[in-house]
Amino acid sequence: MIYFLAVIAAIAGLLFGYDEGIIAVARPLLEVDMPLSPAVAGFMTAAVPLGALAGAIVAGRLTERFGRRLVLMMAAALFAIGAAAAASIGHVMELVAARLVLGFAIGIAAVVAPLYIAEAAPLRIRGALVSTYQLAITFGIVASYLMGLALTGPGMWRDMFALGGVPGVVFLIGLFFLPESPRWLMRRGREAEARASLVRLRGDGADVDAELAEIAAAARTSDRPPAFAALFAPEVKPALIVGMGLFFLQQLSGINAVIYYAPEIFAHAGFGSAQTQVLATIGIGIVNFLVTILALGLIDRWGRRKLLVFGFVGTAVTLLVIALAVKLPDLVPSWVVILALALYIASFAISLGPLPHVMMSEVFPLRVRGPGMSMASVSNWGFNFVVVFAFPLLLNTIGLAATFSLFGVICLGGVIFTMRQVPETNGLSLEAIERHLENGRPLGELRPGTASATT
């Protein structure tokens, strides 16, 4: 059941990836029917992260009040409605509105899906299961790029948008067969239902008494109503810094500028053929997907901190190489851009892609987990919007080389942030992490052995 739950919940990531990537390949066909000014095109592209920002703001309160499963069902319905609306528009501003709805659903799901998986998963594979959300994002991006390659006729952009509704319907149906989070149920005082949920998740005959007792103990210390103000309490603030800081660094690494504007990047790097640009973009998406699969096997083996340092170093070096290749095209062959961009995506996919989602689902105490993950997600979508909206402007002012150099320097800052602030949560139960925080000890010092773990 836990694997089925992870797959269904991760469909939210697939929908995000598809809606993120499809606009890059649909826009050329769309502009044949509806010419767009640069400002309108930029806002249309950025409508998804803007809507997601609004969704992230309300997601914490919604999931604390109504539960993880019911809120995900609401998001699934919005996915299907938004996709149908985007496919049937008659004016570009209607498409902006439809993408705002899709973004709102994405913002809610990006908070609740990793939270739902983390609270349901057994300790030994928690990181890998939460990372299925990021894996699904990369699969959705590849699927969107392939749709752009397959659907090339006039008006086919409508079909591209409509296909995004199919996973939304599957998502909604699958959620009907899943249990609610046992930790949310216990927090609401529904102990019998929490036990039944945990038994379903662990399998018939599983001994859940020890795990249930630890969940109940954490729930008893979390009887205060969740409030955003509680996130700034001295014992919780370190978790907030880690949750928001990792998403700030993830977005300022430039990943969504690459995803949304990959064809334009290849054009600036000297690849003139539109077909070559699309094929190179698909190749980048496939690298993203395959390396994320590799990350699933490493997160619970190598640990979070080691992978984060590796990822930040890798993205910084490759971004600076791309900047040099673009700045000196006569000295650096064009194939270096493809190679460096592929290595950049690989460094991101194995580390910066999945780990902020994993960490935000682990570091917050139960009593503020919903609001805390909302705030982390606000950082995610807020800076996503800034990067996506600002990237075309940066290209036209300081140029691609300087823009990528800026992203590279920020990634170097991520190494310092990880070494100073980020804990190693691998091998620790959510309750053990919470005890470390509540005891007032520095979060960055948390390692297996400094807090008692439970299996």
C-alpha cells in the first residue's frame, strides 16, 4: 500500500512537470493563432508559478483542517478543470487564467503530496519515497517535450493542454483508494483510525505498536493549533531557515529558466535549427529523469548533506563553464554547451531537485508541519516566479553568460549554507528530528546518533 500511495501522490509532480514543460513547446504553435507580446508571453509562462504561490500560502491551513488526502483530491479536480479550460480558450488572457488555476492546484499539491508521503512512509525508505514526487516532475517534463515533438500541426497546442487533464483524473480516482495520514489522524485525536491507517500502510500482520506510540507521543505535545507565528519560535526557526533556504537556492540555481526556456538557450548557444533545439531539449529532459531515478537509490544511502554539497558544486562548475562557452564561442565548441548543460541537469537532478522536497517534509515539528511546508513552498514558488519572469529580461540586458555566472555564484553559496545550516536527517524518525528541535539544539548539528531513531 505504501508504494501505491507514493505512486498516486507523486502524480501531482507529474502534473506539475507537464504543465511546466508544455508551455515551452506549445508557445510557437500558440503564437501562430494568437500573437503575443514579450510581456504577455512572459506573464503567461509565469502564471503557473504565480498561481502556485497562492496555492502554497493556503495549503498549510487547508491540510491541517481537512487532512492530507481530501486536500489532494481537491487539487486533482482543479488540475482536470484547468487543463480543460486551457484547451478551450478563445483569447490569450483566458489561457493566463487557466494556467493560474493549474498553478494554484500545483502549489497546493507541492506542499501536501510530499507531506502525505513522508508521514505515511517507513523510516528506512522515507527519502526515496518522498523523492518520487520529484521523479514524477521530471517524467512530466519529458512527456511534455515529447508531446511537442509529436503534435506539430496547426492548433495542436490545444491537444497538448488537454492531455494534461488525463493524469488529473487518474490522480483523483487513485486517491479514493488511499488511507489518510496516520499522523494527521492521531493529531486530531482519532487514534483508532490512525492505527487502522498505519496497519494498511505497513501491511497485514505488521507490528505497529512502537511506531504508533511514538506518533501518539509527538501528537500529545502538538495540541496547540498551528499558526504561522509559531514558525518564528526559537526552536522552530532553524527548520524554517532550512526549508525556505533550500528552495531559494534551488530556484536561484536557474533550473526553471533552463526548463522553460531551453530552446532559447540552445539558440543563444549557436544551435540555429528549431528541430535541433527541440531534440537537444528532449535530451536534457531525459537526463533529468534518469538521474533522478539514480537519486532515489542514493538519498537514503549517502544521506542528504553529502548529496547537497555534491549537487551545489556540480551545478556551480557547469554553469560557469556554460557562461564561458557562450562568452567565447570561437574558442569553445558548441557541443561543450550541450555537455555542460547535461552535467548541470545531472548535478541538479541527483541533489537540488529532490532534496528540498524531502527536507521540508522532515524538519518541521508535527504541530507546524503544514504551515511550515507552506512557507517553504512559498519560497519555492515565489523565487520560481521571479526567475521565470526575469530570465528573458536578463537575457536582453546582461546576456546569457552573465546570467549563468550569477546562478553559478549562488550555487557556490549553497555549499556554505549546507555546511552551516542543513542537518543530516537520514536514518532518523520524524519524531526524533522533532525532539532535537524542541530541545533547542542547533539543527545543523543533527546527525544519526545525536537523536534517537525509530524503525
